[in-house]
Amino acid sequence: MNCRDAERLLDAFFDGELDGRLMRDAALHVTRCKRCESEVGDRERLQELLVAAVDDEVSQVDVGRVWQGVAAAIGSSAADRGARSRRGAGRRNGADHGWLRLAAASSRSTGWLIGRRAPARTADDGGFDESLDPAGEWLAREAPRSASRSWPLAAGAALAASLVAALLVGRGDAPVGDAPVVPQIASAPTAPSRAEPASARMAMAKPAASQVQVESVDYSGGRSLAMWTEPETDTTVIWVDDEDPTAPKPTSAR
Amino acid sequence: MKPAAAGCRRFFRERSVAVASAASSLVALVALVAVVPVEAAERVIVQVVTVFATNTGEHFDSQLAAMRRQLDKLPHYRSYQLMSRQSRDVSRGDPVDVEIPGGRILRIVPKSVGDDRVLLNVLLRQDSRAVVRTDVTLGPTGTVLVGGPRHGDGVLIIWIGAQPVSTAP
């Protein structure tokens, strides 16, 4: 690849949009050509400026009231559900019967633990089966009470959430007792590739989903280094060019 | 009932509610910690495959068939020969030294081990000089290839992979 070819591909190379062969050729050219390396460096600096500018803008956005809005929405939703529960004798969807029942049971039991009785049922329950959705009833009755009495409810919700989280995590999503597995030379689609120009020290950040994340690279002076990612094979290549300049170059194609 | 006494009673009742709430949260946290299995893999299987690539002859070692797709993405050579294949089971922090032809030593140190990811410190030395050093995190199917060191009339390509070993019973 010569400079004219490289200049045409530099933008796509910088964005990691070239296919594997072109990415490799461009990376190798950039490591050997000062002018093209400088072009890539200019793009890097431009990107850094853009990132800094965007970060500045984002940091000025006030997100402090987001949770207040969420909490308010949750509160009104719970109150609505409670009202529907009292009216709705028998029309329940499946989602209400699982997590909500557990959360309500926890909050009710917490109320019992601290010496408060759960609210007594009244005639307007109209024969509604409490076990189907006690959450709505509990929450709806608690809403108008004083702020100090919302503590048991919050504690119950925290207890329920923690227990549910513990059960979910403890159920064992992580593999347990797997036999040691030697890594296979396999491939799967991953994050987009991104070639890095050579420098004395490089620090990179790759997408979290990537199978290979290069944190840093150091190499001794006097050598050139190219690095690129092959998403098709989940491979990152670090190519140290310590060839003798007088030695014959490898063929360009098999 | 005196107003002050009523106030005190209400104060202590509210305090007891708060204390009970905190206690229930503590119980929940303890339950969470007790239920979640502590499974930190501390051992890693590190695999290193060294390949000799040259333009002399036309030969592709059949033992490298599984690596063919990866090798096709590298600067092309006419001949590929497997030189060594090593697999080591090591603890986190313990170095793995692999001899590479040409007086080179590849030292790999697993610096941290997650459920399915391993952070490796890789150092390739030639004689007393460090050729390249990198910190790289590998996922379950991720590999890193270090290529280019000259050997004879060709170059060496070093394939590195790692996999955490689950230690849970």
C-alpha cells in the first residue's frame, strides 16, 4: 500500500471500518510512513477534542432530579394499582402474582416484626382474595399515613428487594464446578475493530463486550509496532516489526 | 397525659421504628452475603502456541488447522510450521515463562481473574531487552497474537489464550 491508497482509507481505518486485510495493510503502512502516521495522529487529537467538548456539555446536565421523578411515578403507580385491586375482584394478570406478592409479604412481615399490625380488611374488599395481590392493598392503605409510618414500608421493600436479589444471584447464574477448559481457537462476532497507530506507549479503551481489551502496550525504541483487531476471530494482533530492512518482504497475497 | 410525655413516647416509638427498619435492612444484607456464593477463580490455564512463518517452501502444518483463519489475517507467508504448544495451569500472580526460539522469553502473569475474563501482563524479552510488553484482558474466546520477531528466514507468531479455572466445588 502506498501513501495515495492509505490517504483514501485513513478515515475508514481510523474508525475501524476496513475489512481485515485492508486494516492490516493500512496499519502496517501507517507504522512505516511518518506522514500517514501524522495524519492518524491529527485525527486522534481531533477526536480527543471532540470527546472533551462533549464531556463538558454532558457534565453540565443536571440529573439530580431524575430519581425524584422516578420515585413520584412509582408512588402514583402503586396507589393506582391499589385502587384497581380493591375494585377489580378477580381480574389479575400473572405478573402481579409473583414479585409483588413477595414484596408485599415482606413488607407485611416487617410491619409485624416491629409490632405493627397489618391493616384490617374492610367491607369494601368485596370478597377479593387478598392473597392474589396484597401489595396494592397494602400500599394503597399506607399512602395517606404519616411520614414516620412509611419507614416499615420502605424497610419491607428493601428487605424484599434484597432477598429477591439474593435468591436470584444465589440460584447460580455463574457456572459452578465446571471442568477446566482450555481456550479454543474459535471465533464469534464481537465489537468493531480499531487499529492503533504505533507510539512508544499506548493506552486504549475497548468496548466492554470485546473479547480482547488491550489496556496498554510498551515496546522498545527503534522498532515499529502495529496493532489491529480481527473481530471475526476475536483476535487482537500485535505485530512487532523488527525485520531487517534489507531482508525480502513477505508476499502481499497467498 | 402530659404533652411532653406523649411527645417522648412518640419520639421513642418512631426511633424504634427506624431502628427496626435498619435492623431489617441489615438482616437482608446478611442474607444476601450468605446466599451469594463466593466464587473467585484464582487459577488460570494459559496456552501459548508458537508458529514459525516463512516464505521458504509451501507448507502448512496440519496441526495449525484450527488457527488457519487467524493466520490468514496476518501478513502472508507461504509456509507455517508449529514450533511449540504449551499449556500451563497457574495461580493469579504467578508468572509463566515460555522459551521462544532466538533467545527469547515470553513471560505471562495473570494479574486478575474474573468469572470469564483474565487480565494478563505479557512481556516478550530478547536477551536482556524487552521487545514488547502489554496488559491485555481476554474473554472466553479472545486471543492475542504477537507476531513479527525474526527467526531465521522468517518470523515467529505467538498465539496467547487464557481461561479462568472455576474453583467452586
